[in-house]
Amino acid sequence: MTTTTFRLGLGALALTALAACQPPVPDSGAGVGFGDYTQYQRQREAQLSGQAASSLPPASAVSSETLEPTGAGTTAVTPLNGGTVDAGSEIAAETRAVLGGAGAGGTAPLDASPSNPPPVAVNSAGLSAENDFSAVGEQRSIADDKALIAQNRAAYTQVQPEALPTRTDTGPNIVAYALQTSHAPGQSQYRRTSLPGAEGRYQRACAAYPSPDLAQTEFLKAGGPERDRKGVDPDGDGFACSWDPRPFRKAAGG
């Protein structure tokens, strides 16, 4: 036996002794590296699903807890103005009041009994039912309707016609003057003398009147249309300050 062979034999013997001294690893049968990974994943998902289902209440679960006074699991609240308010007792009292009759604000809860009368129909359009014979017949009789008509007629006030007022102004009437003429504005009918500054005089004279109707009235009072003392009719058509007789003619059907 050579030295090399002897050394190899001692090494193998030492390794065998060390393996015999180590404790055996127990086979848990679960976990990665100790079995099939797919089987391990299914087992783990089943465990997690079971834990989640057991920790959550069912969807239709209703708590059976009741509101009890302080000392049975509720909390006493101290208001700002001092003293102690039993929060549980107050909430329970309000709940019993609502269920028993009057609400917290003093109003009675809605009664959904089938024996309730039908709701009153409201006309959403807001129209009067006076023209509906059926609706009026349900509200009042024919005698009541006749009395109402007589009452309304008694409240009427009839205004008697009066005589037309008498015209007190005896001055020129521009409406009558418009109907007496037939020529268009701008057509010269009367002789006028052209003087220097006639245009400026015309502008200043017409600016003194608030309307052409008043200018025409004053023009006729001052001797027009034959005479034009104030220079308001420089073209000689008989119409002062752009006064137009055509609207009056049209109103009269001319």
C-alpha cells in the first residue's frame, strides 16, 4: 500500500464518521425543495383561503348588539357646559322615539299603511279647473255656481261713455294740413328769397324746436306756408325743419 492510497482511505473514513455524527433532517412533506411545488402551492392557497373566509363575517350578517347605558360597554360624553351625558342612553332613546312615534325633531314618522288614502293629485301645469265640468261639479253644486256668478257680476263696474273733449286750441292743425297737401317733401311750392347764410340760419332755427311737429306748428302760426319769417323752410316746399306729412297721409289711407 502506497502513501497516497493510505491517505485517501483515511479521508474517506473521516467523512463517513462525520456523516454518522450529524442528526437526520426530518421530512416535513411540505415546502419548496421537499416535494412537488405545484402541490405545495395548492396547499398554501387552500390554507390562505380558509383563513380569509374564517376572519370575515357573512354578507347577510346583522349585529345583535343593543344599545345599553354606560357601564355596559358604552362611553359617557362630557358636554361643554359640564355634566355627563350617557351617549348610549341618548342614542337609544332617540332610536326608540323614532320607531315608536315622534322623531328627534318632534315630527311623526311616515306611516306606510295600505289603508292610507290615495295622495291628492296636483296639476303640475298649474292650470285652473274652472273649465272642467267634472272637477267643478265635484267642488260645488249648480246652485253654488249660480250664486258665484251673481256675486262676480255684482262686483263689475261698468264705465259709461262720455262725450269727447272739446278742442280748445284754435291754432293750425298739422294733421289737417298734411291731408290737404299731396306733393312730396323737397318739391318747391312757394317762392323763397335766397340770402347769404340761409343754411346757418336754418340750422339754428330748427335746433330751437324739440321736434319737427312743433316746428311745423309754429311755422304755420307765423304765416306759413306762404311766408317763412324764421327761415325754417328754405326750399319752399311748405314743410319746416324736415317735417314729413306722409305718415299722416298713410294713416288716413291716402
